[in-house]
Amino acid sequence: EKGTYPHYMLKEMDEQPGVVRKIIQEYSNDAGELAIDEPILKALRDADRIYIIAAGTSYHAGLVGKQYFEKLAGIPVEVHISSEFGYNIPLLSEKPLFIFISQSGETADSRQVLVKVKKLGHPSLTITNVAGSTLSREADYTLLLHAGPEIAVASTKAYVAQLAVLAIAAYVTGKSKGIKSDFDLKTELAIAANAIQSIVDSKEELHKISNEYLSKSRNAFFIGRNIDYYVSLEGALKLKEISYIQAEGFAGGELKHGTIALIEKGTPVFALVTQAPVALNIRGNVKEVVARGANACVISMEGLDEHDDRLVIPKVHPLLTPLVSVVPLQFISYYAALERGCDVDKPRNLAKSVTVE
Ligand code: F6R
């Protein structure tokens, strides 16, 4: 039930800090340490390569998940859009593990791939919010998101949950392979939950930002580098699906290879600056678009902030910034849709679970 909330989407965005805390709990063992079931851990440890298969927002979570598994567990990862995978199955490694990421667990494009993979005899793991869903039943293993029902068509809390569960799976796998990490993920996830809360609490400011940058726009850009690039893709998808503003997520450095031609006076450009090693480079991209008249909204992380950044998010572990930086983008999209009188929870042409190929 959405209770006093005008929209499920608003309720679900507000729930995000609680979702991260719940996931920490659900994935802690009796000793209070992050853990996943032993058979799943073994499947992850045994894999010489992971193939992540997903669509839409879940695909965007997969892009971040690749970094988690490569950095924390030392396993190479490929991320594939489910509807494309079947046409051109890549050369597979000797011991592949397929991970299906799906909020609903019903996405037909992803299921098609699962059917093929099973025929080939490869192990599969589904990360889903819905216990008993098709992808969960048909895969060898399941990790649940524990995000609670997500009703709004635009996925918000499930994305954040996917990131948290991917981080935990990668971290626990790395630990069990004897890979030393220089941070405690449980502590860092709790810090991220608090950071998300502070953004949720600043929604009035986010409403203002949305009005400032999007009230008159027909298009918008989201840019970032490295992990921020993946969040830019998600920010753009959120905005277009609920407000119908044409939006594109872009790697900061790629802009000048064509797309910068679209920047004109007043074009809104949201830039994420959460990664220290590329902060100067993305700020350089901001200067390039501003010089061409863009209305740039810089969203940076504490410690990397500069005086004229429009929004500064609390400091979190560099790998966990997507859980936090996506939240202002969700709210900005929500308010843009609201201001335009769009049907926020049920955007035109979309369904919550896409059961046709
Ligand atoms: C975007 C959105 C869609 C879904 C996609 C995959 O907000 O909701 O892009 O992410 O249809 O759905 P699942 O995760 O259920 O497989």
C-alpha cells in the first residue's frame, strides 16, 4: 500500500536506506559477518568468468557489478543485454557462471538466455526481488534482493538493492578466495545507507534542482567517468521513462567524439563527480559543455567538491558511490515527471515486467 504517499515511486525511493539496512541483516551470519550460502559461494569461487545477463535498469546494475566482481573477487566479468545475447553468443570460458539480474524475475529476454545456458549445461544464479519467480525457479541458485514489492514501473529501490547484493556476493567471494580487502563492506554499506537517508531527506532541494534544470527542457545529458558513467546511464533512463524528456547518459570523454554537437544554450547536463582519479577529467568535460552554453548541474561527493557544485553528496566508499549518487537522479526525474503532469507510476508504453521478447 502506498498509504499517504501520492506515488509508489516516491515511497519506494524513500524506502532505500531501509532496504540497504535490511540487506546487510539478511546477508549477515550468526557471527555478524557478511555471508552468502555455501553452494552459491562455491559456484562463484569455481567460475573462471562471470556472464551477467540483464535488461534495462538491471543491466545498469550489472555494469557496476562487473567492477565489484573484478576488483573484489578477481573474477573477469562480461555484462550482456539479455535481448542481444542470443544472437551472438560470445566464446565462453571453460567454467562460466551465468548471473541473471532481474527485479521481477520474469523478463522474457533474460529467460530465453537462461534456457539456452541450461541446455549448454552451465551453472546459473538469479539475483531477483521475487522469490518463486520464473528466473529464480529455473536457475540453479538464487540471491534475493529483499527490497519489498516494487510497484512503480520505474525501478529505484531494486537497483540500489541489486548493487548492495552484488557488492556483498563479490566481497564474500573475494574473502573466501583469500583476497585481502582494505575495507569492511558491512561498515561501508551502513555508511552508504545513512548517506542515502540524507539525500532522501533533502528531497525539497532536489525538487528545486529539477525545476531549475528541467522545467523548459526537451532533452538532457548525464555524464560521468568510470563507475559514474554507469550511473549516468541509469539517470538518463529514469528521466526518459517517466518524464518523456529525451535523455542520454554518456562517458565524459566520449562526448567530444560527436555528441557534443548537440549541446546548445541551456541544454541541461548533469555531471557526476564521485571518483577521485577522474575528477579533474570530468570537470574538464563540464567546462567544455559550459563553454557551449550548457546548463551544467554538478553533483559531486564530499571531499571532491568545489564551491559551485550544485549538490554535494556525503562521502562513501568509492565502490559504493552508485548506491548514493543514483538517488538524487531518481528524485530529479520524479519531480520532472510530476511537474509535467505525467503518470509517474505507470508511464505510457511500459509494463512492470516485460514478458514478451
Ligand atoms: C526501468 C525498468 C526496466 C527494467 C527492465 C528489466 O526503470 O524498470 O528497465 O529494469 O525491464 O526488468 P527486470 O529487472 O524485472 O528484469
